[in-house]
Amino acid sequence: MSLIAEFSIVSPLIKEARVAPEMVLHTEDIHMTQSGEGKHVFWASGDDFDTFESALQADPTTKEYTCLTELGDRRLYRVTYTEDAVEELLYPKAAMHDIVYLDLTISPEESHIRARIPTLEALKTYRETCKEEGIPFHLHRLYQEEPDDPAERFELTPAQYEVLVRAHERGYFSNPRCVTLEELADEFDVSSSALGRRLRRALDTLIEQTVRSDTDVITDQSSSERDAT
């Protein structure tokens, strides 16, 4: 299971455009073209688009920009960076180590990034790249990515997940109980003893993956943060 890192850097890009302090940029896409150009598509929100666009045009890292659409108090822009600015892009260097940006938000002060990282070593290498280029790097959170499927997330078998959900929905855990173990067993077409064993295994697994593992994750996260900083 991969790791998710949340960190902030001071981006070297579109510096001049930050003269509009109320503007916040939410990245939709950032990539390199086959011709070597850097393309950045982002939503800008705030109340000073005139100042922002004037600064964007004057910014030395911007080759050209286009406002693609406008929706209420936000606008979608596509910026092409200059050749010199492309050399400063951290995204290609992150991609070299299989680091994937999931979310990138740029404010006047700094850029906040949420990324999927394959290993702690990859994150350390990325941090060293920032350090070599004089870019401040601050790690905020580091945690394991959770699967979308609840059963997979808590390492439950499909049968264990089903019996837990059904027992909850039917009020087996209510006080007083709304359904007996025997009635639940009839619904699953198994004996009450077999269903009881399945339910106990499911509860044991759920407790192991939540109550007990929370302490381990917190401990591991603290150690990882110390290693990465």
C-alpha cells in the first residue's frame, strides 16, 4: 500500500502573479509536452483578476497564458512556462521517482501539495532536490493510503464484511437487540454457531485493524516524519 505525503514548498513559478494576495490557485493538471514545454492548468479564485492577469503576463516564468473559462468567482487558466522556468519545475523530478501529485494548491505564501509516494526514500530524494535548489520544504502529514473498498481497507473477507453490515442494519448490536443470532443465521442459511464464529472473527479483525493499528500508525508516522525532515 502506497503512502500519502502532505507538504508545502515555496514554488519558484509565477512569482510576480502573487502580488494579488487574495488569489488562490487550485491545480487541475500540470505536465510536460513532447516538445519540452511545461503546461499548467489551474482554477484561480479571488476578487482581483485584473491585477492577477496583469502580473501573470509580466511574470518572467510565464511564456503565455489563456483564460479557458469563467464560472462565477473563479476562472480556469492554462499557463505555458518559459524554457528557463521549465528547468525549475519540480513536477518532472517528482515523476522520476514515481511521486504523483494528487492535489496542488498555490497561495501567495507557499504551495501545498498532497502526493502519492512509493517509498520514504523517494520522498527523501525529493526533499533533497528541493534543498539543492534552495526551495524550502516542510512535511505536514505522512500516512498510508486507504483503499476505497471498506472490506479491503480493514482486511475483512467479503463474508465477514457482509455479516457485520447485516448485523448492524438489523439491530443485532442495539440494546435491546432487535434480532437474535439465530434469526440472522437463518438469513444467511447457516447454523447459529457458524454465524457466531464468522461474526467473532470479523469483530476481531476489525478491532485489530482499527483500535490496535491506530497506535501503530501514529508511532510509525511520527518516526517517518522525523526521518523525512
